[in-house]
Amino acid sequence: MTAAITADGIRQRYGDVQAVDGVSLTVETGEFYGILGPNGAGKTTTLEILEGIRKPDEGRIELLGMAPWPRNRDLLPRIGVQFQASAFFNKLTARETIRTFASFYGVGPKRADAMLERVGLTDSASVMTDKMSGGQAQRLSIACALAHDPELVFLDEPTTGLDPQARRNLWDLLRDINGEGRTVVLTTHYLDEAEILCDRVSVMDHGKVLKTGTPAALVREIDDTVRVSVESGQIGLAAVRELLAAAGAETATVEDDGATLAIATRAPAPVLSVLAEQGALRGLEVRGATLEDVFLQLTGREYRA
Ligand SMILES: Nc1ncnc2c1ncn2[C@@H]1O[C@H](COP(=O)(O)OP(=O)(O)OP(=O)(O)O)[C@@H](O)[C@H]1O
């Protein structure tokens, strides 16, 4: 695979704030790459630097084999950018908007209309952009970023503020875009989204990349315990502790808050056997580590979507 993007040691300071503090990363061609991090981690600034919209204080970037800064006109038709807050022209309909964006790249109305169809907005083509719902506006902004058929697409929090149904619809669209061979780089506030969509993710905080890897590898690496829980009242706390010890089940914690009996363990099999033998499986849930646990361990912060 060849690299679509390589960034080496990028730094950006705003006054007293070191927004990006030595970020290096490589995005392979055709990859779906996610940048995760809490508010203010430096994701948007990093994205803007990679896109060639912002000149970094330091560092070297190659975008499709070229330097994106100073503004490189050869690159512009090859990349698509969807911004966090999309500003559309006032008093234009969805169709007029995408046709206008497409015309900037010499793309005709036919393809513009096809993109509108592609994002499921044909029925709303005559709606004024300021009357569109959040989900419609997000889809329109993605359509505008794709109108000129770019090979590399940047998306800054494309599903923020959408309801679960609209998010899932957008996931399908993003998966298709990537499935067609386009490289996709996105920032997101949703860890489930990153886990589902991204081939690899970088977790950022305080302007630095803390970890990069496939979501599965990052989750495996934290070697967290599995949480086994059942409804309370089926077996006493003392009894379960005794039985687990007798069964040689290695447990980190056994707790009962009156509603749920929860057992954290690295070896769930004997724990499940004990609970099954005692007929105490009502409400059983077994939960392994997720990207959210990785995030918590790396940043020490609760992820607030
Ligand atoms: N134009 C600017 N001028 C001054 N400070 C800025 C500017 N843009 C961002 N910052 C600051 O730089 C830091 C990184 O911001 P950035 O927007 O890159 O983070 P982010 O991870 O994208 O955050 P969010 O998830 O909230 O969008 C923050 O402390 C932010 O307040």
C-alpha cells in the first residue's frame, strides 16, 4: 500500500495554547482512518493542517505525494473536505447548493444531482438549506465534498448531533464511499462509530497522538477484565465469592449494588460455570473491553459524546 498522507512532527500554537504538539501519522491509500480525542485535543487543527487549509508552525506533510502548503492547486480536485460547521449560501435550495459547489470544480449539474440522489436528498432537492434538518444538512455537506469525485475525503465530526437512525444511514454512506476505494479520514466524538467504521484510529489528547492502531488491536492491548453481571437476588455475595474461590476463578472484583451482581474477571469461563450451576443467570450480560475503555485508559477522561 502507498501512503495517501504522511505527517511528520507537526506543531501548531495559538497564543499560549499548543494545539498540536508533534503529531506524526501515516494514512494508507484506501484506508478509513479515525482521529479520536476529547474536546480541545487538537483534532480539527490537525485535520486542517493535513488538508492544507492551515500552515503548521512546524512539520512536514505529504498529501497524495505532494506538499499541501502553500495551497496546491493540483491537489484541490483530488481531495474533498467536509467541515464541522457547514456554511451554505443563504436562499439556495439543496439542489442549487450542490450544483454551485460542483461548478467550482467544473463538474456539471448531472453529476451534482446524482450526488444528491446518492445521499438520499432528491426528495428534499427544493428545500432551502436554512430549512433543512441537521441530518439533511450533514448529508448535503458530504455530497458537496464528494461532488467532484475526490480520491481522498476529510470529514470533521460528520454525524455529530444526528439521531441514531440518521447516524446509521450516514455510516452506510461513509462505508460505501470508502468501499469504492476512496481514502477517508474522519474525526468523531463517537467511539462506537470509530469502532465500526475505521480500519485504524489515532487517539489524541493535548495535541499529541497517544496511540494508533486498529480498534481491535487497541482493545486487545489494554488487557482489561471482562465484566460478567446478572440480576441481584439470585445468589448471595458471600456465597458467590466462596464458590468462585473454590472453582479457582480469578476475579478482580465481585460487587452487588442491589440491582446487579457484577464480577470483573480475566477468566470468564469458570465464573459463568459457577453462575450456571447455581441457576443464577437471569439478566446475564458479558461485556468485554471497548474502544471507550481504551480511551478512558489513555486520556483518563470520560468520553462525552
Ligand atoms: N483559531 C484558534 N485560536 C485560538 N485557539 C484555538 C483556535 N482553534 C483552536 N484553538 C484551541 O486549540 C486547542 C485545540 O483545538 P481543536 O479545535 O483543534 O481541538 P478539537 O480536538 O478539534 O476539539 P473539538 O472536539 O472541541 O472540536 C483548543 O484548546 C482550542 O481552544
